Amino acid sequence: MRRATGTLLVLTVAITISIFILLMSFIIDILSKKAHEQQAVKIYKLVVFTLNENDGVVDHDYIYKLAVDAQIRISIIGLDGSVLIDSKQESTDGMSSHSDREEFVEALEGDIGVDIRRSESFNIDYLYVAGLIENSTDEIFVLRIAVEVNSIYSYLFYLSIASIAVLLFLIIITHFLSKPITTKLLKPFELVRLKLESALKSDVVVAAEQFDQQKILTKYDDINIILSDIDIVSSKIIEYTEQINNDKEKLDLILENIESAVALINRDGLIQSCNKLALIYFNIPGSNSINIRDYIRITDFHTQLDNSILGNKCTQFDIVISGGRILEIHITPISNQIMSIIITGTDVTHQRQLADSKQAFFENAGHELNTPLSSILGYSEILLEHETKDTKFLKIINTEALRMKTLINDMLKISELETNVPFLDVSFDLSEIIQKIIDTYTLKALLKDIKIHSSLISVYIYSDPEKLGSLVSNLIDNSIKYNNKGGRVDVTLLSEKDQIILKVEDNGIGIPEQYLNRLFERFFRVDKGRSRIEGGTGLGLSIVKHIADRIHAVVSIDSKVNIGTTITVRFNKNLNELHE
């Protein structure tokens, strides 16, 4: 490892030197070309000056003599590109047209044209310089000189050969010198590596012992500081590792001993972790890369899981697994870098069976009690049609039987709400339901000289119209029962942001402040005597609270004695999402 590192180090230096030589070669090439061009232009201007001194006489002999003296090639080219005189040729008849030569084209444009290329006629590299001149008869020609150049690329070739030779030499030297050099250079870093390896050991006890023994320092102060810092960080890592392991053991102990199945999955349904009870309840063979959907083949579970993930919301529902056991499932999304979902399943078979038995009992008892009560009410109403000396007692019988029937019906409603029987949700205009209930209570209000005022906006809500009708009915009924003669009841329905607000306000007897927190208790009455006279069961507000909780609404009460009571119910406009 050390030898390879040293070889790589020296090889890198060699390659760097070679690249530097090549770059310098290119720079020299560019500078050399520039220098050649400047020198050639000076020679061109000198030739033009010489021709002008000779009165503009242009003939082959003079051009040949001038070219020999200057050791250059001189050509006289017509404006059509034909070569008229060339110092290297006795005759120009066989020479091709130069009209496409770059220096010729630039000369025709009024500039001094310069180009470097290989001559097709002589197979020699020339640097050409051309420009317009006039002879003694005022004829215009193109004077072109050509200077032989040795291309810098030939030097570049030799420089490249030299670079390769240097590179090979350095590689050979590297082979013999890499081990002693790298051993000396890397020794401090080897100490750093050893300490880091010790810090990463899984056995924290062994790592701690090694740290106590490793107090070796080098002669480099900077390296010693790093080694000291590694010792400090490593000791902290050991402490944190021990703490994490202890916390993990505690968490595993808790998960394995709670009476619920717990599973952590990702948004694709793959199980990341779960306890033993989850393996049993969900019939899962293991917890590694297993999709929970493949083992809980219940359509409602898949639907609820997908809705929870897409909506990033918690949900609760029951499923029936093998053996007829009922699990109460809670799905809780956790918004982190990789969205995870916690699924818990609690065996509520016994609780649900008790609830079903309780509901069945109330239904049967209600039916059995309602039948004789209906008979009593019927007969008492028939007898009341005929005035007798027992009319007073018949009225008491009729009133108490009616109150008992109402009480039984309210108890059945409470029982039904507690058993979580699904609501029959539809979209409907809440204002229409409220107005119908107001119309129903108009006669009862008139008998007490109470006026009902309403201010309702048309607003649609997604819920069970019967249950919401029962909620509104109980609120209005209470406002009439516990109001004064000649009183007033105001029913308001309005919309604010993401809420629908229902207010039922009266100017009745009010409620003492110390009783406000008990109003939703079953059978609680502030004034038991008045409640009995008005026919109250003590279950009306309890029913209101149960319905509100089921649809995630919030109920609040504000009341002052002899001033009145205001009950406010705040519904969520996204009620349909909460029910999904």
C-alpha cells in the first residue's frame, strides 16, 4: 500500500513535468510564428522600398537578383491571380492561379496578407507576405514574398520525445525510491489511520483499551494535534455508542412487551422494523424487505393506508384477521427525509364484543320498554279525551311515560354513537336541515312566547344529515326549554376561512360558571326540578358532544346567569377528507 502510494506520488510529479514541457512547447511555437511573421513583413516592406527606388521597374531579372540577394522567393501576381513573375521559376506558364490564396485575397482587400503553408510547387514550408504595388507604367500588381520556415512542430516532436524519456526515467527512479520516501512521508498518517480504525471498532470495550494504550506521538507537532483530537473524539464516540446501544435495548424491550403490534414501513409499504406481535398478528415470516400489503390482504386496509400516505394524515379503523380477532389499526405518517409510517394494531376483540352485547341489550331493552310505554301513552291519551275526576293523574302518567320514552330513545342514540357505527355520509345543504328543525320547534316556542330568529347561509357539508339534525335539534330544544317566557333564540350559520360555524344563542336563565365543564356529562342537570318539568333527560348535550367528536367538530359554551347561553359548533370544511 505504501509503495503504491509513493509510486503514484512520484508518477504524478513526472506527468506534471511532462505536461509542463508540452505546454512550453506550444507557447514557443506560438511565439515563434509571431516572430517569423513580423520579420517577414519587415522583409516585404524592404523589398517594396527597393522596387520604388528602382523607379518601379518590374522584370524577371531584377526580381531574381533581388530574391537571391535577400535569400527569399519573390512573386509578381496579376489581379486575376495569374503568376506573372516568380524568382524560383524561369517560366510561369505551368503555374496554377493564386486567386484563392489567403495572402492574395487579403492583399486585394488593401491589407498586407500573411499566411504560412506548404508550397504545392516546391513542397517547402513558406511564410507568405503579399500586398498591392504599382510599376512604372502605373499598372497594379500583387507583390508576394515567401520566406522558408522550419516549423516549430518539428521541434515539438523532439521535445515530446524528450518528455517521454524524462517520464520513463522518473518511473524507473520511482520504482527504487518510492518505498523509503513513502515510508517516511506516510508514517504520521499511518498513525492517524490506526487511531481511526480503533474508533470505528464495533467492540467498544476493546476500542477503549486500545485508546488507553495508544499514546504514541510523532515528531510533527501538527500531526500530534490531530492524533490528540482523534483521541478526544474517539472517546466521545465510544460514550455515544454505549448510550445508543443502551437506548436501543430499552426500546426493543418496550416494543416486545407492549400489547400491540407495531410496524415501521416506508411509503412503498416495505417493512423497516417491527416487533414480534406484528409478525404474529399480520402473519409475516420476517421483517426484512417485505411488503406489508402482501400479507394483510384486506381491501379496506390497503385503501386506508394509501389515503393516509397520500394525505399525510393519521387514521384509525378496525380490521378482522384470521381467527376472527378484531384489530384496531392506527396509521401515523412521520414526515422526515424518507417518509415513514408507523402502524399499530391492538386486539380489541373483547371490547368490541362487549360493545356489541351492550348495544344489543339496549336495543332489546328499548324495544321491550317501548312496547308497553306506547300502550300506556295510547291509553292515557284516549282517557284524557274524556274529562274525569282522574284527569290530573292521567296527565301525570302521560307526561312520565312520554319522558321515559324520550329517555330510552336518547340512551339508544348514545349507545349507537359509542359503538362507532359508521355514519351515512352524503353532501347536503346544512342550512336546509337547520331551517326544517326550526320550523318543527316553532309551535313549541310560541307556547312559551319565545321567538326564534335565524340567519343562515347556504353551505354544503359532507356528513350524516340525520346525525347533524339530531345535534341541531338538541341545541334548539335546550334553548327553548331553559328560556324565559317572552324570550328569544337566535340561530346563526356562517362560514369563516376553513370552518363552518353554527351558533345557537338564547337570553334565558343561563348556567353558573362552576357547572360549565360538566354540561356534557350524561344525566347532568343544573336545575333538576326544572329539567323534570320541561321533560329533559340530561342526555341532550352528551349526544351533541358525541356527534361533534365523531365528525371532528369543536363545541364551546359561553353562558352567564340570567343573561343567556351561546353554544358554538365549529365544523371543518374539509369534513369529507376527515371521514375518508
